[in-house]
Amino acid sequence: MTDIVSMTTAAQSATAAQASDDGHLFALSDAAAVLVAETGTTPCFAYRLDVARQRFVDLRMTLPEQVHLAYAVKSNPGPPLLAELAGLGAWFDCASAGEVAAVQTARASAPAPTSQQPATRGRMVFAGPAKSEADLRAALAAGARIQVDGIEDVERLAQWHTGPDPLPVNVRVHPLTGISETASIIGGSGPSAFGVDEEELAQFVAGCQAYPQVRLSGLQVFSASNELDAATLLANHRTAMGIGQRLQAMLRHDLDLIDLGGGLGIPYAVGSPDLDIVALGAGLGDLLEENAWFTGHVVLEPGRWLSGPTGVYLTRVVRVKQSRGTTFAVLEGGINHLLRPLMTGQSFPVRAVTPRQEPATTDWTDASGPAEDDRERTAYTLAGPLCTSLDRVGTAELEPLEPGDLVIFGQAGAYGFTQAMTNFLSHPAPEQVWLGGSITP
Ligand SMILES: Cc1ncc(COP(=O)(O)O)c(C=O)c1O
């Protein structure tokens, strides 16, 4: 069993940014990664809770007060991360009864609010294109604002809601035009399994009249994920506000909540820019000023932006093989731990730390290390241990690898372990190591 406490202390003090260009893509320095790998077992994920905390606080500070941050649990549902964010008063975006339960547990373990922290706990929003009875009942019991995807959700909520007042809900709307997504993850304005198509909104609103136990009081529009351009996000949000204004006119009562979804992007490659969150915050301020008809709460549901940069995935090379012009590094872990590259075609950033250039963990602040540019590099196809040629976690130019060398994937705190096909071939689940937490377990 890993000695998490001593590892935490040592690795936390070894988390300085890399001296190299890609340093900002890796939550741990090479020295800290080696320390984690040698103290525990590989493959493993290591996450820095101090990074999550800082990102939440930084983002919060750039946003107008009217905007609340609901962490999208699906991006990384790790209990220490949820507890950390709960302690900061975060709202949460849940998509299953399991996520609701995880948030409730996290809130129960979060420290009581202090003078620096909000006095009230954040709230919960609940979304999903195919909500089961268990999901809806759990969301109802937790007091979540449910984002209905169609009249079926309204019908079932009307049946199960027991409170004296009508249950306020949001409708998720799938815009017809005026949205864009740089890489298709949510799916643009084509056919969609999500929400009510914008052109059918009036019909949906009319249909809701049959269910007086449910009150349509808000809107959710989420149209782009991993978007690095603040202007693109803001243009989508402008479209959402326009839909909100039309929805309010149809309803003839005020909306009290507009949820603009997640989608804040993070860089996965050297040279890729960071999302300008200051521009996003300022742009949202302007947009809300232009839309003074709306005075309710605005919610953003970032997942990737908060959790992605907290994590790295560490795995060792098992063998190196040349095959018909391709050099494979076959790793201990593959798509059973990191599936996202295969699904999106986008690799996580990769570094290798070999014993031949391993940094001294006792003097990690000496960042001189080997000069990156002088190292000979080879183009590797990174394969995993599964019995399928689909098991590829990326390609990378790395210094020559040998069995036992450590390979580090950056930005792996979001849509990493949680999105992988863990059970295939029954290899052990990777250990998840949480560093820098403020909450004593
Ligand atoms: C409803 C909903 N909200 C928020 C998110 C989080 O998106 P992101 O990680 O791009 O911020 C997702 C991701 O799929 C989602 O489906």
C-alpha cells in the first residue's frame, strides 16, 4: 500500500513547473512524477488538489457575481476532488444518481464554511439525455435543478414531485443556429440526442401546460466542449441568451436560472494557447448587461478546465518494438486507463523520464537537467496492453525508450480514468493518488 502521507509531503515540494516548454501541461515535475511512481505502483494517476483549488478560485474571481460555478462531476468524480470543491462552496453538475450520491458524500465531509468561504453551500444541477427513474428520484431528493430534455422528463417529474409548490425545472435547448464548436464533442447544430430542438420549443412549452406540478423556470444551452477561444464561447452564450429571451416571452413569467453549460478548454499541446478566462469573465459581464431583462442566476458547468490540469497519468514501458517502419512503445496501461485519445483523435501531452536523464529528487529545484533540444528523439506509437490494435494512447517524439522507463501523460485529470474502458481484460484499476489536499481524511 502506498504511503500517501509521506509521498504527499515530498511530491508537493517537488511540483515546480518544468524547465521545458511543455511544463505547464504537466501538474507534476519530472522529479515529483518519479517520486510518485517509485513510492507507489504504476500505472497510476496523480492529482494535485491545490491546483484544483487555485483554478476554482481564479475562475470564480473573473466571473460576474451573478454567475455560479457548477463543477461537472463527470470530468473527474474523485471523492477528494469533490470534497475540496465542496469546501469552496461549489455548485455541482451531476448526470446520474451515482454522481448525486458522490456529491452528497463530499458535502458531508467538507469543512464548515469559514469567513473566507461562502456561508451557503452551492446548489446542484442535474442533466442527462436518458434519465432513469433512479436518476430523477435522486436528483429530486437532493433538491437539484433538473434540466429536462423533453416532455417525458416533465411527465415523470410531475408524477414524482411531492412538494406543495410546483417544481421549478430548466429546459435544455438544442440551438438551430448561432453556435459553433471547434472540435466536435457536443456535436454542433446537427441532429442531437440532447434537449429540445429549438424549432420545437414553442410546442414543448405548450405541452408543459398539462403538468401544473412542474414550472418551467429556466434554460440550459451547452453547445461546445474543450473550446479554447473565449470569443467562440461568448458567441454561443449570446445565442443562449437570445433563446432565453424568447423562452421567457413564450412563458410569460420570468426565468430565474440560465445555465450556459461547460466547455472551457485546456491546451493539450505545446504552443496551444490557454483559454483567456479574464476575457471570458469580462465578456459575460457585458453580455449580462446587454441582457438586463434577465436578473436570475447564471450557471457555468466547467469540468475539464477545473480538473484536467490537476492530473497526470504515469505508466512504464514494457517493451519497445519495431514493426514495418513503426516504432512501438508498449506500455503497462492503455485505453483501459486513457480512452480519450482514441475517441477524439487528440493525444494527451506526453513526456518520458528515463533513468539515464532522471532528475535528482533530493534537489528538484535544480531544473538544469538534460537540455531537451540536445536529446535524440524517436517517433513512437504508444500502445497499451490490451489484445486489440485499437489500444493506442497516442504518438509522441520521445528520447529513446527502454523497458522500465516512465512515461507521463499530462492534462489527464479530466476525462482520463473516468472515461476509460477499465474492465476490458481485467487488468487492475490504476491507483489514484491525491496530493495537496486541504481536507484531512
Ligand atoms: C451537461 C454537461 N455539462 C457540463 C459538461 C462539462 O463539459 P466540459 O468538461 O467541456 O467543461 C458536460 C460534458 O460533457 C456536460 O455534458
